[in-house]
Amino acid sequence: MPQNNTKPSGPLAKQAAWLENYRPELQINERGNLLSAGDGIVWVTGLPSASIDDILTFEEGSRAIVFDLTEDRIGAILLHETDALTAGISVRLTGQLLGIPTGDTLLGRVIDPLGTPLDGEDAPAATSWQRLETPSPPITSRDFVHMPLYTGIKIIDTMIPIGKGQRQLLIGDDGLGRSALALDTVINQRGKNVFCIYVLIGQKRSTVVNTIETLRKYGALEYTTVVVAEASSLPGLQHLAPFAGCAVAEFWMQQGYDTLVVYDDLATHARSYRELSLLLRRPPGREAYPGDIFSVHARLLERATCLNAAHGGGSMTALPIVETKQGEIAAYIPTNLISITDGQIYLDRNLFSGGFRPAIDIARSVSRIGGQAQHHRIKEEAGRMKLDYLQFLELEVFTRFGARLEASMEASIAQGRRLREILKQDRLIPLPAIFQMAWLVAFNDGHFKEVAPESIHTVLELLQRQVEHTTLTLDSPRKQWSHTIEQWLQNFDQEASR
């Protein structure tokens, strides 16, 4: 009979190759015992070879990551906990470090910090595997921030610009619209080839659902990955959530893509880290936070950068969010993050109560490197606008005392009030960069001087409709912009008079 020489393929071929290369040898496995478990941490004895960030598995199925080493035992934070986890069961080292599956299959998905799907669908196929904790890119692989990242918010894109690869802090009290600014920025990346990662840390389930539904409603979920560690999850997962989101973005950045990561929020993350540290009996420092809380956030945010062409040219822009209490910007965690990031956008409660939305305080907000990335035409038009606006705010204080002002000062105050009305913007309506150019030219050419404050938004709506059909670009000559806008407004005045 003829012999069948067909070689096995697929999994059978791998199994045959493994059997062919197998050599019997002595294997040594360490086993430890669980001393105690509770509040998201475990104490383990044994395992002399264990090191920080090693993954432990328990015989009943739970998993943990080594977080603290002492002379006689190991402290670990739980990643997965079953009801059968009790003292006395055996523990072993896996020899692995914590990672997360990455790749384009994560777009449009909702996952936990370990990559487990939370949206009811099958687990995404992993095209790559990324470590959660990796060193930040060295200086030799970085480039200067030189490309703008548009948020779609007038006051930010003109006065507090953000560049791709920048770390810009969103800071303010609860309920002032910090998350709304981040959502607007994510929604505005539609069609701009920017992959977004939105990390929700310790948020209520209703907040998580509302965020996901908002992204889906405005078509942003298709290019966004949502990493969730809600308030009811283990504190260890809340601690790992921002690192997981960073790892997902890092994969795309290394492939040469632009990415945007939102950390909502790092004040909650700091509290979860403080909880774990106190449970592990680490010495407390200021406000009971451990001494290494600064380095934890620095390790995370330093990974956001702009890579040079030799390393793919990708970028990771970070928008960390931090909550203040009663506007106390000098608190421990906010000041730490301010010193790490490249600028901050501060939201003020008095502005919010006064009807100025978004309630961004220009005097306390700054973008240290965003101006280098701002388009030169927008930069020219914005010019001294921030400085003039701050001077207007100081002058306006004198009007409260009934002081008589010179005509030039009255004109400056009137101009400032018109600008303040222009800068108001409803949430979830991000505006394109071409519109920012249009209203800047119109304002600088004096087309708003004769417009009543209540009619300013009507003129802005007209400009927005015209911009949608214009062939002008940001690089079009200034004279062409000025002439075109003048024609638009003349036609509008003629129609209004009829």
C-alpha cells in the first residue's frame, strides 16, 4: 500500500514540533500559602523568588500582582477574586508580567484594565501584547510638539492651544464640566485619524453608561477604546486602569499614529492608590498619601510624547482630569499634577454660576508648549487676544464702583464684553478649526463692534453655515479671508433688513 506522507498542519504541527524538541529535565516550582485576604489585598508567605509586579495565581482561580515585599511575607493586590478565596490555599508564581491585548480590534470596545470585554461581546482578538508598566520613551526618540490637536472649543483652540504629544491638565471642582471638555475633544477627533482612549477610574456605573452612550451617539465610539474600572471594582483594577489605557495608546503611537488619552480622573486614582498603600501598611505622608504618589503619576504621564520620524512619528496626547475641593488649586494631588504636565485648563465655579460656559478661567489657565504647535495663521489672529482679555477683566472691576472712565477704556470694556459673549459655547458642539479662523478675522476686522450682545450668536451661526461651504483654508491669504467674510456679513445685513 502507498504510504501517506501528508504532514500535519495547524495546531497539530505545533504539537508535533513541541514533542520532537521536548527534553525531560528537572523542573522546580515554588509554592506559597495565603495568609489573609480582604479589602482587595492579600498577604502571602513563601515564594522567595517573587519580585514586584509578578503575577500570582491561587489554586481556586483568583489572581493577584505582587505590590509589596517584606522580610517574611508578600503583599499583593487582587486582580480577580472568587468567592472561594480563603486563607491557607496554595499560591504559585506564573513567571509573567502584567500586560493587555492591543490592536485595532479594540476600537469601539469597552474593556476592563486586564482587557476583558465589558460590552457583552466576544473577547477582542489580540494582534499584539503590551506591558502595562514600561519606561517612558528616551529623549533621543522624542520630537518637539509641532502639530496642533484641535478640541473644537473656541477659548481653548485660540488662547490655550494644545499640541499633539502634550500633557494638558483639566482641573476644577466637581460639576463644572471637566469631563464635558474631554468628551468634546474626543468627539472633535472624528475624521482626523486620531485614535482615542477614554479611561474611567472609580466612576459610578450611571456615569460610565452616560459616557459610552454619548460617544456612541456622536459617532466617536468607532475610533475610541473605553477602559473602565468603576467604583464597585477592586481597588487594584482602579489603580491599573490608567496604565492599561496608556498601554493601549502606546501600541498605536509606536505604529506611527496619533492618539489621545483621557484619564477621568487622577484624583480618584490617587485615592485608590492611597487605600492600597495604607492597607499594605506603607508609611503615610502628606494627607496620608504614600511618598511615591508623585512618581506613580510621573511614570504614567511621562509616557505621553511626540516621537520623531526615526521612531515612527506617532504621538500620545494626555488629558488628565483632577478634581479640586472648593477651588483649592494648591492641594497636594493637583499641585503634583500641575508640576508634571505642560499646562492646565482651570474651571472656575464663579464663572460657571455667572453663565459663562465653558467656565474656563483664562487667568489661571496656561499652555506652556501648545503655542509652538498652533497654526501660524490662528496664532497671528489670536495675537494679544489673551492679554487684552485679561486687561478687560481688570478694567471691568472698576465699573462696579461707578467710576467714570475715558472713552478709550469704555471702548475696551465694550470690546471685551463682546469677546466674552463670543467665547461662550454649549457642550457637545465642537467647532472646526476653519470656523475658529473665521470668527477671529471677523472680530479683528471690527465686524462685531456694532452687533448687540444678544445678536452675537446669530452672527456666529451665520459664519458657521458659510464656513461649511467655503473653499477657504487656514493657509488662504488674509485679504481673501477678510473680503469673503465682509461679503457674508453684507448679505446677511441685506436679508435682515428685508
